[in-house]
Amino acid sequence: MWRDAGTRGMPTRSTSVAVIITAATCCIAYAQTPSTHACALLPASEVKKLVGLPDPLNLYEKMSPEEEPIGKGSSCSYPSVHVQIDPFEWTTIDSLRTKNTAQFEAVPGVGEAAFLRANKMRSVEFAELYARVGTHVLTIQLDVPDGSSTAAVKPAVVALAKAYAAQLR
């Protein structure tokens, strides 16, 4: 029963509404909190080692990885790598792959399914690997150095994907 503000011991309608709004906000915030934090899976030093690219400015030591929520998961940005855990459903990737099969190369040994492609935007190239690991979707974008190619950095991106997949199991 709702009461007037003057009655002692009983909540007012505005107090009850405020409690309901606060509870709903907490539930929504909890539901959007990723269950897997991408930056927590591998330390930057391990990522740097697996990538094996030159780091003449010591950016891995100077810049902390940056994590952001994305989709049902999170992303982690390193100086030359961007990792996402559960950014979207696997069907999204599979749909893209089936429309452009020539762009995607199957990569065995990384989760239940994995594909690599060269993503070229103007003069910049990224090696992109997409993998389904158990209930998770893993994506990795690795900067391809000038004068190199996705094929040349494939061993590094696959090694990094295998390390992440091991952590996701």
C-alpha cells in the first residue's frame, strides 16, 4: 500500500520508484559487464614476444594495454595488436566469410574453427584472425609492417591466437 510522505516507517511512492530504478540500473550494468576480460588473458610482454615485431620505441613497456567493453565481451589494444573476446556472434563472421570465401584462409589448430584474412585499407594492411573457441569468439588484428604481408606475419598471429585460445578454454 502506498502512503503519504507524512506516515512514519512506510516508504513513499517516490522512494519505492527510486529503489526500483536503482535496482534496474544495477542489473543492467551487471548484465553488460564482460565475463572475460581480454587484457587479463595474456600480459603485454607475452603478446610482444609472440608477435615478434620490432618495437624500437619500446611501446609495449611505455603503453599499458587498453581494455574496453565490446559486444558481450571486451577488447584489448596493444601497440601493434587489437584483440577482441566475444565482440559479436560467430554467425556474423561466418556470414561474412561465406560471402567472400576467397578472402578467408582456414587456420587449423585454433579453436573449433578459425580463419585468417588480409584486411587492406588504403596503404595499411592488417592480418585478421577470427576463431570460435568453445563458447567464445576471438578476433585478432595485427598490424602488418610496411613492405610486409599478412602471409609473412601469419605465424605470429596464429601463435598469438593459440595462446589466447588456450586461456579461453
